[in-house]
Amino acid sequence: MKSSPTVPFPGSWRAIIAGTGSYLPAKVLTNQDFMKIVDTTDEWITTRTGIKARHIAADGETTAQFATEAAKRALADAGLEAKDIELIMVATITPEMVFPSTACFVQDAIKAKNAWAFDLAAACSGFVYGLSIARQFVISGRYNNVMVIGAETLSKITDYENRASCILFGDGAGAVIVQKSETAKMGMMYSCASADGSSWQSLSCRAYGSRNPVGKPLDDPKQVYMDINGREIYQLAVRRIVEMVYECFDRCNLTADDISMFIPHQMNARIIESIGKRLKLPSERIYINISKYGNTSAASIPIALDECRREGRIKSGDIVLMVAFGGGLTWGANVVQF
């Protein structure tokens, strides 16, 4: 599928990343903990996924709570108040409830009285999709400050009897503030996004919705959990992400040598390593934190971006490339100069 291109630095305005924040719940499930839950070993999990631990929501903790904490930290990092935010997007596949949107709960919790709010459902690609949308609102001059949040409580839809998938997922949230600026050589240079709905069965959660409504018994009770075709996803993710990265290189007149930091969706360490080899990116310029957090879907890139910045690994002038692939199927990328 052909992605929808945008032009690097069009018009007078730039869309910069003005602040980041993240939040992880306190409860942790290690590989040793999983050895008591399913038939597995630390070696089996680590070898196949690169995961050692993942943070999990405690009873009563919710997606909106995590998103709110990340939002507050992003505001503090940007030196802004909630009233400065004009739009809040929350990328999630584990929303607070069917409706209202999780974003509306966040808007109320932080008292962002001047912001409108909505959720974005693109699975693991949700955050990069959201950045692309925020960029358009900002470079058009329409808004000064847009908040994009990726937040998930995947533990709520994980089948802890399925040893192949339950080990993969964690919970958490990350947020960024996309801000209007006139800085000449700084900001989001390019965004691209694609989808292929014909392959939806490769990665899905089928209940509950209009196809499988609440009042109708499910053909399979397990349909309330995520269903993943791991082998097919692995192959598709590598191919689509590599294609997307080369599109970014082409549209921005860049090469792999120009990328200061590559921040992929933390889906699987083996997939990330395979992509890095194909792109000829050295390991020190690929940010991987999946060992600590597992796959947090839409939250993984903003968590990684915030952590990477706070570690001092992104400096002024650096070009950062963020990419994701997820259910839909969906995939997208953002090139940002800091």
C-alpha cells in the first residue's frame, strides 16, 4: 500500500517536540514470575523476545490514570500549563471504556479546559499516527500546542494461559507536546502512514463490538483476548518498516548515517535487530528498552522517546526516526530534528 506523503518543513511554521513524559505502574512481572504461571523459562522468553520484565496495572489502575500522569510530566517538561493545550489525542486499544474517550478523561483530570479531545485506535501505530495528525494542525498555524499520548493496559486483554503471547505485553503511558515554532531547522520533518485492512486477522481482539456484541455469546470465549499470528507479523513488520524508512530517507534527503537515534515500536527485540541489520544502523543508534517493559503497543515509542531524552542520548540538532507497525494492519513513521 502506498503511504500518504507530506513535504518536509512546508510553510512558515515548524512542529517541534516541546516536552515528553512517561509513566509506568509499580507492579512488575518478571520472566521468573511467568515460570509460575505458564510452562516457560527465562531463557525461552529472552531468546525469542528480548524481554526480561514488564510493568502491569494493579487492580483498579486504568488507562486514563496512566495517560494523565504521563501528560502531567510532559507539561512540566515543556514548561506549560494545561490551559495551554488546544487538542489532546490518546492513542490506545485499551480505552477507559467504550465511551467517553480516554482523552476526555485526561482532559478533565488535568483541567485542560481549552482542549478538545479524542481517541485514536491504530494499535501499535497509534502514537506515530497521532504525531502525524498533530503535525498537520501545528504547521497549518491552527494550534500552538497539541498533546499526543500513547497509553495502554494490555494486561486487561492478555490471555495468561497462552504462553506464546502472555509474556509479550506490558502496561504504561507516554506523552509528548507538539508545539508551533518558527525555528528554522528544528521539528518534524516528515510523516508517513499506511494500512492494510485485508490482513486484520493477523493481529486482533474481536470482542466486544458490533460484530461480537456484549449480549451475544461468543463462538470462542478466548475472543476477548488479543489474537496474534506471530510468524506472519514478524515477516510483515520487518518488510513494511524497512520500506517506510527508505521512504523517509528519500523524502528528507537522508541516509542511515544522518540518523542520530532510531526509536522503533518495542514489539520484539529480534525484529528490531533484524530491521537494524537491513538498514545498516549501528546498535548504539537503535534505542531498545523492551527488556524492561515488554510490548506496550501505542505507549512504547513515547515511553522510549522520553527515556532516551532523559538519558541525554538525544541532543540539539539530532535527527530521530520513529517507526511502528501494528494491528489493522497499520504502520507509520515520523522524522524529527531536535
